[in-house]
Amino acid sequence: MRSPMGSFSIAMSDMSDADHSVIVDMIMVQVISLALGAFLIIAFGAYRLSPQELTWMLIALFVSFSMVGAVYRSLARSV
């Protein structure tokens, strides 16, 4: 059985020894946040939005999901 400190050091070394860049992770978090935010605005505020605002939110949702797919594809190719 490992000590808590030993397990922590193994976990830290696994996290710091990533195959891809941390920048990609940061971009991924931002893009997922955009997609989630657009979805929540549409889900809970669509009845208050004008048709033009709703159209822009749907475009933002589509673009952010497309960007998530593109980043996942590039991550899958690099592994």
C-alpha cells in the first residue's frame, strides 16, 4: 500500500508528463465553456430573446461545437 504522499507524487508526475500541450487544454476549456454558456442561455432564456439574438446564440453554439470537434480531432491524431 502506498503512502498518501507517494500517491500524490505519482499523480503529479502523471499530470505533468502530458503528451500534448497545456495550451491545447486551455483552449479546450474555453471552447467548452462557450458551448455550455450558449446552450444554457438558449435553454433557460430563449423565450426572452429576440429572433435575431436567438439566431446569434444558435450560430455561437454551432461554431463552438465545431471548434470542440476540431480540437478533439487534432488531439486524436497526435496521440
